[in-house]
Amino acid sequence: MKLCLSLSLCFFSFISFAQAQELSPTEVKTLLGEIRQKRAAAPQVQADFQEQKTMKVMNKPVSSSGKVWFQAPNKFRREVRGSSPSVTVSDGKTLWIHYPKFQSAEQYTLGKRSPLDAGIAAITASLNLEGVESSYNITGAREGNGYVLTLLPRAAATKRMLQQFTIRMNQQLQVQRTEMLQPNGDRIVTTYSNESRAPIDQSLFNFTPPNGTKITKPLGR
Amino acid sequence: MPLHQAISHLVTRRRGLMWLIVALLAGISIFVLVTRMKLDSEVLNLLPSGFESVEGLKVYNRDFAQVRELTFALSVQPGDVEELEEFAPEFAEMLRQQPWCARVLAGSPLETPEGMRDLQGMAVPLLLNLDPPAFHETIALLQPERIRERLQRLREEIEAGSPRPQFELELDPLGVIAPALRPFAENATVEDDQPLASPDGTLRIFMVVTNQPTLSAFDSHRLMEAVNAFRVEAQKGWEGAGPLEVLVTGRSAYVAEISLSMRHDIIVTVIGSIVLVGGVFFIGFHRWLPLIGMGFSLLLCCLVALAAGLLIFGELNMVTVGFCAILIGLGVDFAILIFGKYQQARDDGFDHTAAVGEAVRNLGRAIFFGALTTAVGFLALLLANSPGFTQLGVLIAIGIFLAGLFMMTVFFLFVPAINVRERRHWLFSAVKNYVVWTVRKPAIMLWIFVPVLLLLTAIAISPWPPLIFDASTRSMEPKESDAGHALHTIMNKMPERWEPAIGIVRSENVQQLHDQWQKVAAHWGALQQAGKIRSFSTPAALALSPRRLEANRTSLGAVDLAAARQALETAVAEEGFSAESFAPGFALLDGLAVAAQPGSELPDWRTLLPKSSSWWFLVDRYFSHDPLLTTGFVTTHAPITTQAQNEMLEREMPVEGVPLTLSGWSFTLADLVPWSQRQLIVISALMAIFEAGLLALLYRDWRLWLIQVLSLAFAVTAMIASMKLLAIPLNLLNVLAFRLVLAVGVDYGIYVLLVWQKAREVEHDVAGVIKPVILAGLTAIAGFGSLGLANNPTLAGLGIACALGIFWSLACTVFFTLPATAAWEPKAWREASGRRPEEMEDV
């Protein structure tokens, strides 16, 4: 369960959209409609990111950077660069996390009542903003030229993984910063830059472990 | 003085003495009932003794705490899944607050901080119980270099974005707990084998261990009153769009329902049979005092037989509550016959005393043989080797003889000395006309009825439609049972959840317990690998080996735990981890240091596990109150319903050198199918042979013998055909109905043919007996049929099957035995009557 929680939070961290003067519910609804319209015109996005995790188990925040790709409705890829690189790939059915340095990979099966399903559903719903109102209580505010959306999960399963999710967007409705707060106090802040909606090579969402990679299934599925 | 005269003198001239005897009998019986009444609601006592699976089930139910578990289920509409998700933790908390609740399992213990902490607390003994190679491999992780390497790698994995290290650090900061728990975790697949939520999310399960003192009917009833009040209260917090169903099932729920339903069954079946039987009697004779006399005599029979039963057995099982209804249905036959004969004698001019003597003289023998065949039929229930049915058989055997005796004595205390001539009414006229017609022209009746019987026989022996044989656990459940409804709702919404077979092992000491389960786990593991079983779980990981513990402690003594502690402190600081997160790791090192000291006492893992820990649900699955009595579980690829599955399990599950008792409800019921079929075929055949011999002795006429044997055979095949056509299932226990039908059904033929042999006038003699036989048959059908009102399915199934069988026995007697006898042996009464056949035309 803890594992699922952590996984889901990691995935939330590369969600790319919006930003935070209080918006009325009608204004929030209008804003969400505009975002959806934009996403519908270009259902894929890629961006660079920088992330800072504040975790209970670590004395200091852990930083990382890299690039993220997303293709609606549920495909994504995330590459972390630096001294501890990793690649996370999901084709909507299977999720891989590959650690080249350790020549190891973790494999998670989605669906089939996987405990990860709630987390993945939350992520993809947020990326699409499809039906997001039914899963979250959403408030919004205007901040400078941009917007801030605050999402509070409705479902108990999601609440176990996520306490609050804040999205800051610029005037063009591009995500600049997201902030996730976990029920145990852990916090992940991600900032995005160089957003592009150019088409993405679909092979990026497939993953085949290189020869010699040690594969584990932490959830046993 | 002949016996019939002595009886008539006693009941007509010495009435005071008779009443005194009756009062004494009733008084003693009531005293016994009041002071010794004890009802046994144990459904297992209906199953035959001597079967290992049945005995295993009794041990499991008696000695394992799991039987004190109640399973709660919350069931909602598909649109309320998220609301249920929200409500479930609140419900679990409400359960924990109940005074009758000892523990609650609302999810996998591993998902809660408490569950994880409890598991860490048990790590030391479980680590020391690893087999030596695995122990050495695990303990090597405590080398300073390995500790440093591991923490460095975990930190790098966190930086890489892996969620796994965080989880790993929370559960197992040192990396040695996971290997120590692996054998335990392999058996802790609660969620895999017994999921706590349905796939569609509309049902959530909560397991609760109650603190009820015993599983007695009284304690179970008191608990369930509190539980049912809670169910109503708990729903008040529900805010979903659709309704919330709070279901509960478990042994206490069933025991409480069964004990209540026993009370209901006694009242409903007795009142039902009294009303039906009394109604038939009144329709037949239009007399009130004899009707009251009959009721009184039957009540006395029931009282005396119940008192005798209590004195013999000490308690009465749930099926014996059907005894009164059956006895009323059967005993009234004697009243009808004897009163019919008495009335006939009065109409013939005999005075009261002489008429009583005449009735006893004429029918005493028939009643004795009737009581004998019925008693033997019910005593044949002893061959079923079921304590419950043994009681029923003995009670009815006693009761039926008492009924025969009381109907020839006590009953006449209620018959007025002044004769009221019986009014001729439509029933008698109809019977008389039918008898005269069928005796005169038997061929017509035979041409009509024999094809019907042959058709029914063809249906009976044809494979289609099939005779339903229900050996499922549902066939043993009370009708309209809330606990049953809860169980079936759970089963329907969670079809992958079915009852496993269990293997019980009783060991002599702790080492043997360990060794035996190691062998069993290895063997069952191979079966799983071979695909013969779906999964299994055993207490192997929790069965500690004193030898292993000692050997591993010696090895542990060689490990420099102080260096390991130092290395951990340094690595935590260097890698930037929070020291607080590693507190369990340091605690484990301390525990290992204590265990490594020679002579120190290792804590029992049972004392390390808090009483409120959810892990007890797992422990209680395997361990009884006696830690040396344990059980393992084998889940098959499909629910156990067939004999082939049982044979496979009996062949594959045992392990050489390990005395394993195989059991489980589904396993046991499937195991009893051959027994049940043997009861159906062999015992019924023995009963038939006994009756054939008795009839031969009684009639000393092969033609009459053959007619009645054919009549009985037709009755049984017609009964089978009716059950097929009406889709009435046979179950493990109502197969006993066949012998009862043979025993009761034969009586009607005996009454008719014995009278036939001596008959002088068709109207007077033959029609005179056919009417009481019809009335007797109808009262027996009413008596057994009233059992169909019982909640107890065994009793209801037995009653309905018997009522059907007796109906066909009566029909065969009236529409086959009589015309066949008239066709085949017409001289017996014609010659004796001194009339010529053509004179009969006028009759």
C-alpha cells in the first residue's frame, strides 16, 4: 500500500498543468473547460522538469531533474537524469521503472485490481481533466497573470495517497509548478519548463528491459 | 380373561384407575421435561459418526477460535462504491467500539502501521527459525560493509525516483526482516485466498472475533441481539444514494438462528399437524369427544416419548423437534382405525364395553404389526449412524408403540358410552361406492391406474429428468436465514472466495509440530507447482523448531552485532537518512543481541503479538486453543462439490509420516455422498427385504404378498418420479425418507389385506376399512407435510419427501392393491359371505 502511495505521488509529480484571487465555482468550471479544450487540440505534451522531494525518511530534500512525455489518455514516460538516472514508462497496461545504474527494473501490472489502479486513474484523470470534478473538490484562484488550482480528493482510496494537489499555470494555461502533499507529511514540488505539444514518437511509451537487467515485481503481480 | 376383554373392562369399568395411571404418566413426563430439557443445536450431530472428515469438522468447530468469528459485509449499489470506500473505516471503528468485539480485521494487516509494527516485533524468533542456510545468508546482511552498501543503494534509488525504498525502509530498515518473514508471508495471503472486497467494489468484508463466553444457543442468541441492534445503528451513518445492507454471518449467527428456528419449528409443526390431522379426523367422523381423546392420547405419547428420549440421550437434537408432528401424523392412524371399528361394532348392536373389546380384538394384531413396521423403519435410522437421526428414530419407535397402546386404552376414556349413530355422509358413500365398483370391476381401475404407475416408473428409472442430489452446504442451512443470505451474497459477489479443504495435525511436541508442517508445506508446494491445487497455506512459519533456534542462536553469537550497530549509525548519518526512521532497525539489533546471549530465554512470538493485533486472525486460522493442534488449508481450482475432487484430495494431500485429518464443510459433504447413496440403496433395500419377509409371514398367501410388494415398489418409483417432476432435491439426509415410506406405507396394505382375508361383506368389511385407511393416510401426509413448514431444511426436506411417498403408498393401496386383489383373489370374501357372484351385482 505504502508502495502504491509512493508510486502514485511520483507520477503526480510530472503532471503538467495549471497555476493560483479566488475564482467562483463558475469561473473554475470555465477555466477547466478551457484547459480541456486545449488538451483536446493537442493530446500530447512534453516538458523538462525539476523536482524536490521532502521525505520523512530523509533529513534533507532529494532533488532530481529530467524530462516527461505524456500521451492521452494514459501513456507516459519520465526520464530522470543525473548521478542516479531512471526511466519510468507506462503504456497504460504495464508500468516499468528502469534503473540503468543498477541494471535493474521494477515491473507493475496495471488493471486486474492492482492497488496502483486508483493512483494511475487519478493521474490520468488529472492530465486529461476529464471527469476531474467528480473525483476532486476543486477550488481556483488567479495569481498574477496565471492561475492556481487546488485539488482535494473525494474518494477514500485517493485520500490515502494524496492529501492535496496544487497546480500553478501561466496565462497560456501551461503548467509551471505542481505541489503534492501526502497524508504522512511528505511533499513533492515539481517545476516545469520548455513545454511542447509537438507529436511524440509512440515507441517512447514502450519499454523492453536491456539484456542483463534484473527484473523485480514488487507487488508480486 | 382374553386381553381384549381385559382392556375393555379396564377402560370402561375401571376408569378412575385408568385416569390415575394417565395422571401419573403425564406428571412424571412433565417433571422430566421441565428438569432435564436440553436442546442440541449442533448441526454436525446430524452427520454420521465414524467419518474422519466429520470428526475433523467437529474438532475444528470445537477447538479453533476461528469459529467465534463473525463476518460482517457491507453491500451497496454500484453507484455507491466510493461512498462505501469512505464509510468502511468508520464502520470498522464502530465495530471496534462494540463491547462484544475483541478484534476487527478490515484489511490486510500489512496496510496499517500497527500491523507492520506487530510484524517487526515478531521478527527475532521468526529469523532464528529460518533454516540454517537461509539464516546464514540473512544474517550476513548485518556485516558493516553490507549495511553501508545497502543504505547507499537505497538512497540512490530514492533519488532515481523509485517508490520501493521508502516502503522497504519503513518495514525493514536492516533488510533482515523480509527474509525472516518470507515463510510467514507466503502463508499470509489473506487477500489472495480470502479477499476482503468484491471485484466491483460493492461489497466490503470485516472479520470480527467476538468475546462471547461459549458457542451455546443462549450465548449466541444474546450476542446476536446486540449485533442486530448494532446493524441498525451502523446504518444511520450511511450517506450513499442507495441503501446500505449490513450483513452478518458466522457460526454464532447460525447457532442463534437455528435455536430460534427450533422453537418456531416445534410450534409450527405441532400446531400444523394437530390442525390438519384433527381436521381430517373430524371430517371423517364428525365427533368431538373422540377427536379430543385422540389429541389427548397423542399428546401423552409425545410427552412420555420425549421424557424417555431425554432420559436416554440427555439432550434432544434439532431434528427430533419434528418428532411430535410425525408421531401425531402416524399415531392418529391407530385412533382412526380403532374408532372406525368401534363405531362399526356399535352400529352392529354391541354395547360400549363389548364394542371396545371387538375393536381391540379385530385390530389389535394389525395395529401391533403396523406399529412394528413403522418402529423398525424408524429404528433403521440407527443405521445412518447419525446422533440426531438416531434420537429421532428411537423417539418415534417408542412413541409409535405408545400410540398403539394408548389408542387401544386411553383413547376410549373419551369415547362416550352412549352410542351416537354415525351419520352417513358423502365421504363414506363415496368410499363405499368406489369399493363396491372396483371390487366388481377391478380391471377398469387397473387399466386406468397401472399405466399411470408404469409411466411414473419409467420416469423414475429414466435418466431424464434427473433426480437432483444436493450435497452442497446450502442444503443444510435453515430456510429464510439471515446468516445464510449474508453468506450467499458474499459468495455471489466474490465468486473466487470458496471454502478450502482443511488438514488437521495433532502433534506431540513443538519440534514434531515444526517437522510435520515442514513436510506438509513442501508436499503441498509440489502439488501447487504441479497444478493440482490452486493454493495452500500452513502454519509452518509459525511452528518454531527448538533445534533450529538453538543452532541459529549459536551462529548468531559469532556475529559482531556491536559493529553492525555502529555501521548502521554511520551509514544513516552519511546517506542523509532520518535516524528516527531507523528506530525499528536499532530495536531489532538489540533484540538479536539479547537472543545471542547464551542462556537467555527466547520470547514466545504469541506474547510478542498484542491481543488486538489483526495478525491474530491469521494465527487463529492455524492454531487451536492447544498450540499443538493445528490446521492447514488447501484451495482447489473450483469449489469442492464432487466425489472426484474429494478422491483427488484424499489421494494427494496426505504426507507420509504425518497423521493428517482431512476435513472442511464442503469436503465433508462431498465425502458423505457415497454414505448417503448407500443409505438410499442398501438400507432401503434391507428395509424392503424385512418387510417382504414380514408380509410373507403375515399373509401366508403368495398372491397377496406379490400384490403388496408390487404396490410398495410402485409407491417408491412414483415418489421418485414426483420428486423429479417437481424438482424436489434429494439431499444427504432426506434420502432417509425412503425407508420411512416403506415402513409407513406398508401399513395401509396390511390393514386392507388382513381385513380382505377375513371379509364377509364388501360394504361392511372392506369399505369399512378403506375409509379409515384413507383417513389415516391423509393424516400421515398432513403430519409429515406439516414438517415442510419447518425452517430446518433437513426436517422440511424429510417431511416433504415422506408426505409424497405416503401419498403414493395410499394411492397404490386404494387404486392398485384393492382392485388387483379383487381381480386376482376374488373368492376369499365371496365364498365366505355365502353369496354368489351375480348377487354381488345387486350389492
